[in-house]
Amino acid sequence: MFKSSSSSNLSVASRLEPPPVDADRNSREASFAIDLQTGRVIEANAGLESIIGHAAEHLIGTRLDVLQPGCPTPHTKPLTETVWRTPGLHEDICIARAGESYAIVSLRVSHDLTDARQRAICIVRDETERRRLEFELIDQHVALLRSLEETELQKRRVEALSTRLREATRRAALSEVVAEVAHCINNPLGALSSSLRVLQQKLDRNETVSTSEQQILERCEQLTKRISRSVDELRAACHHALPAGTSEHCNVEQEVRSAMDVLAHRKPPGVHISVCLDPNLFARIPADELHHCATNLIANAFDAVGHEGTIHIDAWRDENLAKLRVRDSGPGIDESLRDRIFEPFFSTKRSPGDNSPKQSTGKPPIGGMGVGLSVARRTALRHQGSLVLECTPKGASFLLKVPATNEEIGIEVAP
């Protein structure tokens, strides 16, 4: 007859469906009377139909148990005998409606004891729509609070990750600077050590220092100065990620041959070096920085060819650019690694003592520190130049380009 809802999976909003609106029942109020002795409905007006969903005459003669929902909503009370036997205003009363839904009403109860048939008169006002909107508002408010809590939690997580990222970035920058310092002083120190070893052998034999040995001493002094300048430049780089280029210029041939002298102790007997340098080629770049770039490129070529091979070193002017190419006959660089070759700390060199073939795919073996090419490229960019890996059928070829100048006066060549 009257069905109450026992479906726990229905939401409050879906079960609080407002009944169809009748033009004659817009007040959403109704009334009924209950016999206080039998507890049965003895009167009900037509307005009750719009609230309970059934004809009022079907309710007459029944007990109000049929209007008790099986699962009332939170913060409501069922329509029990205690309610209609207690005069006064009762709010948030949940009553069953047809169609497995329910309504929330306010109930004003008064007792009429004047007649022989004592009765409870109940004035019903439908509050379903208002309460449904309130429930929706509460649900939205709770969802908003949860969303804010989740947002705050995510914000704290992002802040923690940002802090960790900043620390990792600082550590990475520091590691790169330290590696650059080590790389900058490594080649000059190798030449310096070799020169001092020759002098020590002379001294051990009590031989007189000749003119050539005197030149070795002078070169040692120059190398020491280069090391000092490299350290100063790297210290400055800690404060300026990409310093502006200077107006200094240098003779490209002199710096390339100076770099070759520094690396002379690393040249195996089976390696042939072909050199073609323009003696009148000047570039707008400090001598120490071009020397360092050339040293890195030639050192990489030595590592690539191993104990046997050929290295070509060419320098020439091409319109407004001074170009330096270092090409080797080594195994070359795999296509899959070309995009990473200028990354800091990325190296394709073998580990010391590792005679296994160089890998062509996958992760390269770890040998050098992997900062030489990165430093050289950054140096070129700092002086409006570039360093690229050229496509060659065999070996590897690196091309360094920097602005050219007119001889020793340092006037930049116009494009």
C-alpha cells in the first residue's frame, strides 16, 4: 500500500524527490486527524495526497505505521506514536512516500478533547524541497572543505618537492663547477708534470740546464698562470651563469699549437696529426678560453683514436667567422647519443683499463668526467659562437665557430 525506502545506496538528494506540483496545492500544507484511543486515521484532506503520493482516502482507517520510512535520513525523526500524542511543533519528521522515497515535514499537533471521540489534529507542512537544498548545500560545503584540505596537502607536497629540487639544483651546479675546475686544471697539470719530470731527470744526472730546458721552465710558468686564470674564471662563473663576451682577441694558430704542446705527452706513437692552420686568423675570444676549447677538442680526439689513428686539425676564416675543426678517425658517436654529447657529465669514454669495444647503443661506459665538450660549447655561446658535432661517414668531427677579427687590432669583421 505505502512503501518506505530501505535502500541504503540511495543518496539523500535522490531520495528527497519533491512531488509533482499541483496548482491547487501550492501551499504544500495538509491536515489529518488521528483517534487518540485507536491510533487510526479518521480524517485527511486532499492536500495530503501531494505530500504522500497516494489518495487521502486510502490512509483513512489505517495506522500511521505505514508512513514510517524504513531508513530515515540523518538528523530526522520518524512519525511515531510519541510524536502525534505530544502536542506542539515537531520539525524534521520523516514520512514515507510512494515510490520508495520520503518527505521531510514539520508537524503541528493539537488535541481535541471536547467530543466523545478524542482526537489529535495534525497540521503538516512539506519541508522536503527546502531540506533537500540544505542537504545539497551541506554536501557541497563538505566537498569544498575536503577539496581545500587536499589542495593544502598538495601545496605542502609541492613546496617540499620544490625545496628538494632547489637543493638538488644547487648540488648539481656545485658538482658541475667542481668538475669544470678539475677538468680545466687537469690538462695543464699533465703537461706541467711531464715537463718537471724531464727536468728532474736532468737534475738527477747533474746535467747543465740547456736552452730547451729553460723553455720548459718558461712553459711550466705559463701553464701555472693558465691554471690560476681558469680557477678565477670558474669562480666568477659561480656568480654569473653566462657572462657576457669580452672584446679580447687572439691568434687562433698560436692557441691551437699551444694546446697541442700541452697535450704532447698524451700522443701515442701510432697517432698521426694533420695540421692546417691559417697563421693570420684572429678571433674575438680571450686566448685562454680558445686555448681551453682547443685543448678539450684535441684531448677528445686522442681518446677517440686510442693508440692508432689520424687526427685532422684545421682553422680558417669563413666570412665573419673564425672556424676550427678537429676531426678524428675513431669509431665515431652513435646516432642515438648525438643529442646528449654536449650534456654536462655525459661521457662516451671507456673506463681506465677497459679494453672492451665501445658501446654503440644504450648507456655509454663511464670514463671521462664528461664536462669538456659542455664547457667548450658554453664558452663558444658566451662569445656569440657555436660548437657542433658534424655528420661524417667515419669518426667524429667537431666544428667551433667564433667571430673573426682583423689581425691584431681586434676589429670584428662585419657580416
